[in-house]
Amino acid sequence: MNKPASRKPSPERTLSTLSDSRRAKRQSNGARRLLRVHELLLDHYGTPTWRNPLPPIDELVSTILSQNTNDTNRDRAFDALRAKFPTWEAVRDAPAAQVVEAIRPAGLANQKGPRIQAVLRAITAERGALELEFLKTLPVEEARAWLTKFNGVGPKTAAIVLLFSLKRSAFPVDTHVHRVTGRLGLRPEKMSADECHAYFESLLPPETYSAAHLNIIRHGREVCHARNPECERCVLKQVCAYYRNGRTSSK
Ligand code: SF4
């Protein structure tokens, strides 16, 4: 009887299997470390609650207003807009100058005003009304792609609307989350904030997204400042690459 031909794997196949297994190992280490950070922050700060949850269109407008400003100015602009116009349809159809005037407290009003009106018009044109509830029924990736096709709606804005208004599995990455996770060594050093959304979603269980996002932001604001992080009083210092490497001053 003939001996069966040997099934020795090709060198390419061996390399790809090896790199797949290394990637999987790295991924599981990353998931474990990220979960550990999440648990330490939960112990320290408790379970956070999102500010008054807003309907999806409100959240979308509020998040566009929040770009390059702080929460106080965002809320002042949002409240002024709602006080001036009774509905989002009225904001959509208003003269641009009136919208710009109302949202001045948020800064960059000349850019944000037309952008908000353009998004409201585009949603109306596609859906026949100002509604985003249909995104609850789409696969998350399709919902994200639908939102981010509009000018001014990036991955962070889309993830905030999806997570907090529509209760979908999306992990928002803002400047604090990007900075803190970079220092902790929880992501590849050169990974952009936009790329981090999918990366962290692949590492964390969806039920942790909201609390992990909010607690990391809080930590970034209160302890791991952009300049001069307060490493000595930080509850994460034992798991932090930045601290371990002795870089306790500003980076
Ligand atoms: S140890 Fe320092 S750098 Fe690391 S997370 Fe804490 S404050 Fe940030």
C-alpha cells in the first residue's frame, strides 16, 4: 500500500499560523489588562452614570457642539439652541445666522451651525423625518457607517449616539481615553483615536463599555492630566507602562 503523501505545512502557512497565534495571545493579554484597569477604576470611582440620557437627535447635536470645547460650554449652547427653536425641524430650516448666533457659547459656531443643519437636512432627506431609532435594528457596524458618512460625524460622535441614546455596543474614544490608554500601554503606541474604537470593542465585553468609557474619562480629567499626570496618587500606577518606565512627569 502506498504511503499517504506527507502534509507538511508550507513555510507561508506556518508563518501565518504563528503570527495568528501571537496576535491572539497579544489580544487576550490586552483584554485581560484592560479589564483589570476597568475593575480598578470601578473600585475607585464606582459605577458612573451618564448625564441625563438624551434622545438620539439631541445627543447627535450635543456631541457635535461638544467638539473642541468643554461640557459647560456645550450645554450652554445646546440649551440656547433649544430655547430659541421649539423643534429640531425648526433648527434645520432656520436661517444659518440664527443657529450660529444661538450656539456661540460652544465656540467654532460658524463651522458647527452649518454642520448641524446639514446633518439634520441629510437625515430628513434619507429617512423622510428627523429620526434615528431605525439604527437600533441595524448591525452596529452598519449603524456606525450610516452615521459617519455625514460631515462632522466622526467615530466618537457616532459611538456616543449609539451607546448612550440607542443602547448599542459601541465604545467611544475621546482625547482622554486615547491619552490614558496610551500611557497605560493598553493599545499600540501609534494607534489613532479613530482606530481605537474597534480595537477596544474587540477587547472589552459590551456590558462594560459605558462604565469603562466614563471612568477612564474621569480618570483622565482628575488624575492622568494631559500635562503633569499625578502618578503618585494614581490607583493605576501598578499596571501603568508610563509609571513603570519612570516617566512620571509630563509626556
Ligand atoms: S500612573 Fe500616571 S500615567 Fe499612569 S495612568 Fe496613572 S496618572 Fe496616568
